[in-house]
Amino acid sequence: GEDVEQSLFLSVREGDSSVINCTYTDSSSTYLYWYKQEPGAGLQLLTYIFSNMDMKQDQRLTVLLNKKDKHLSLRIADTQTGDSAIYFCAESPISTGGFKTIFGAGTRLFVKA
Amino acid sequence: DVKVTQSSRYLVKRTGEKVFLECVQDMDHENMFWYRQDPGLGLRLIYFSYDVKMKEKGDIPEGYSVSREKKERFSLILESASTNQTSMYLCASRSSGGADTQYFGPGTRLTVL
């Protein structure tokens, strides 16, 4: 079945780069997503990548997609304390009719000042 | 600006009570979703709706029902609340087509005593 896995915790120092990794099982997804959840809030789309792309860059964010290994990563350059949040990797497999988005358990990013 | 609102941020109910969680979106989206979020488990889909009066079971529908009488409103109903339904409930909406981005409400933290 569909599954998205990611590590639960990551701790970095302010100013360093953060890399959050994710693996997924269904290769039929057209898009793969990164969502961010700040404390007490719902999820907010951070960025997404089309499945025929290898990389997408958006200011401090870089998404890398390795379709062969079904591996997605999110790199945050110059990490700030405001980046402390839970980051969810997600995919919408075509095999589910495109209605279902499968989310990972979320990686809690701690940024130390 | 896109907006998904949920009727309550925090709710405390007793075992056996009927609970209504309301979600409203102002984006004219066809698709709406209810998830529950539990630590270490990520988001699990309870129900979704792809049109007015249409509903589909998600991965964990047991103990829940939904109602979608109007396009902008999607309600989650706990017919008889139980302590294992204590959780964070997130509503989301999504348009059809494009990158299938989901827009989330702020969540309702439900405690069942």
C-alpha cells in the first residue's frame, strides 16, 4: 500500500542548513509536497515538486527528488528559529484516484539559537 | 486570501456525547477532507467529500460520520464520543486539478473525558 516515512526529529543550530528526508512507496504520484505546521496551527503548504523534476529551489528552500530511490528531501538554508515546526512530506498517488493525500508522520525541527 | 475555518479550537466533551465539528471554506473548492492528527502517526484521513452530498470513507472512518449539505461546509460527527477519539482534528479543502494543494484549517483539539 501507500506509505510515506520520515524521521521524527531533527535538531540544528541557527544559521546551519537543515535537511529533512522522506521516502515514499507509490511512484504514481504526480506531485510530492512539503507542508509546515507551526505550533497550534494547521498545515500550510511550503512547496511542492512535480514528479518529472529532480530539483526545485525557492529562496531558502531546495527540494530534491530521486524517483529511482523514491526519496524526497527538503533543505532549508540558513535555518532560523522561526523555522522551528513540524514538516510533513506528502504524496497524492494516482492509484488512489488523486483524492487521497498520504502524509508522513512529520519531522519536528528544533532550531537552537 | 484562502481561508478554511473550524468552529472550535478547543473542545472538551464527555464519553457518550454527540459531537459536531464544523468546517467552512471560502474558496469554492469541490473537495473537502477530515483528518485526525496524533503524535507519531501523522495525519490519518477519516472521510472526504468530492461534491455536495457526496462522501467517501477514508482510512479510519469507524466511529465517525460526515455531512456536506452545502459546498462550503463539511461537518464531522462523532455519534457517541469515546476517549480514544481524543485528538487534533484537521479539516482541509482542495480544488480539482492543478497541483492538488490542500488548504488546512487551524484544527480543533478535542478532549473526551
